[in-house]
Amino acid sequence: MSEVDGLKPLCDETEFAALLETMVVTSAPRVFAVVQEFGERLDGWVAGWGFAFEDRAEVFSVHDHSRMSLGKPENALHLFSSARNQLTARLVWLPDVGERPDVSEVATCSV
């Protein structure tokens, strides 16, 4: 006998789909780029992409297969900077793609 045998769905398909969508939207990480600048506004490029979660950041280098797990997005800046090569780094945040729902109006299943 399976663990789910005999259990009833929390709600109908429409309500459950809305609940899952709300969960995805409210827990989505913020997306940012790590941009390297050469000299003083002489050149610049995207060197990495990152996801900022509530408790950490994941950063992926564009030029190789490196991946970093950091305590916060700003920790990536020194990893992408080099005084010797006149490279500085900055974070550029992507705008939110959609509106995040008001958590007071989070979808729930009616039992």
C-alpha cells in the first residue's frame, strides 16, 4: 500500500494550480548580472549571472564553467575584480518580471 493511498486532494485542480503559482512567484530568486568594467568607463561586459535567494547567492561565470555559492551577491564583486588588470565589478539587478502577489492574498486550498 502506498503512502498516498486513501488521501484526498487538498482542493480542486484550479485552486491547487493557483497555490503552486503563488508559491513559485513568492519564492523566486532575484536575478542579477556581475558586470566587469575595464578602466574608467573604457569597456564593460557581463562576466557572470547570479540568483539571489533569501539566505545565499549562486553565481555562474560566463567565460568558464565556474559556479560559486556565496553568502550574499556582493561577495562576488572581489572575485570578478582585479586591480592589476584594471578590472572592477558591479552588480546589475534585473527588474522583476512580474508583480509578486500580496502575501495577505496568497492562494489557499479550501477544504
